[in-house]
Amino acid sequence: MSPDVWRPRKEAHEARVDAWTAPHLARAAAGEKHPVEDFLFSYYSHRPARLRRWSPGAGVELHGWPGDQPWLDPVPDRVRWIVELLQRTADRAPSFGCFGLHEWAMVYRDSRRHKQPLRLGEQGTARVVEAQPLVCTHHDAFRFFTAQARPLNRHQPTRADQLALEQPGCLHANMDLYKWAYKLSPWVPAELVADCFDLPRRIRVLDMQASPYDLRHLGYEPVPVETPAGRSSYQAAQRHFAAEAAALRQRLLLAAEPLLRTA
């Protein structure tokens, strides 16, 4: 790839990422945290500088590139497990009946977990959890459930059965497309990793709007999943995000499957 092609792509990617990371870095420098906008940078291990780093994807040699080109290095074995997870998730029917109650289960009857004010108070939050079935299938959400909430969940997901349980309607599974994308970096194009970041940053807003927390002081109106109207609104947004995630998942598979031959 010649410089007149890769330079504009690199610059456009960096400008796009800077718009996301600059506010986060400014808050970090000031010792401030935002429970919605900073979440992806604390929950996932990919640092802002790594997200900003551009690559064209595996096997593309850049003429005039100043330095090493790690996307030409051998692909690690982890690509096999990632591709299997992506494919199994894509093949599974989506489920849209969780209504975001994983966030409620994370504070259920444990006042130490209440880092933000609860809209319905501790007892009101507990009644919502107890009034509807918990059906979380995502290990990395379930592992944050309180000890009292775990027995209430229909599933007891572990890391070992992630391949068997991950389903494409789950907001957290769809957020994790970012994780799988950056774990395949730099062998998949940086623009694809950025697309997989953009989706969970928008999902996080819904996740917090549907949570038991009251974040109206930060400008987030609640999606009250304790009501029929709120559940309907949540499910509509969940379906929309699942459709976006399905397209991204297929793009990741198309980019990752050729890597299996060199892994």
C-alpha cells in the first residue's frame, strides 16, 4: 500500500479516536471519572494509545512506513478460540428477555455496591429483581452479581461454558466485540477495531439508563425496566444493537477466518 493511500486512512482513524479519548484523558489528568463515558477504558484492557494506533490488517505491506510493521508478524493461536466464539454466537438465536436486570443483580441486597444513588432505593431495587426472572447468560456480567442474586439466575455461567451460552441478543456479548477485535489487533484493520469500540460506547448508555442508578444529574434519563413501557423501550433498543452487532460480528469473522491458516 502506497503512502498516498495509507496516510489519509491513518490520519482519519487517529482523528476519530482522538474525539473519543481526549475527554477521557482530560478527566484522568484532573482526577475525575465519568461512570458512563470512562467505562470502556477501565473495564477493557486496551489503552487509548493502543486504540489510536493504526494498522491496515494482516499481510499488507506499507511502502514508506517509518518503523516495524507488526501486522506482518505470525498470528497468535488465540485467534482460533475467538473465531469459534464469534461463529457460535452468530449461529445462535438471540434472546431479548433479560431487560438489563444484570445491573440490578449487581447491587441486589448489598449496600456496599451502591456507588451511585438508586432510583428506587435499596428495597425497591430488590423488589424489581425478585419480581422478574433473571436470565443472564454472560459470564463477565454474572460474575459481578451479588452473592444473594446468583441463585436467582436461571443460568450459572462460567468461563468454561462461554462457548455454549454466549448469545447475540446480550448487550454485554455485543460490547465484547470490541475485546475480540483488539485481541486480533494489529492483524485486523484498525478501522474495524474502532467500529467495534463505537458500538459498546453507545450500548453503555442504554445499559446505564436501564440500570437501577439515578444518573439524571449527568443528563441520562432512565429507561424504567420495572414498568411494561420501560421494558418495551429497552427491548426495542436491544434489538437494534443486536442487529448492528451481527453485522460487526460478520465483519470480524471475515477478517479473522483467513488468519486461521497462519495461526
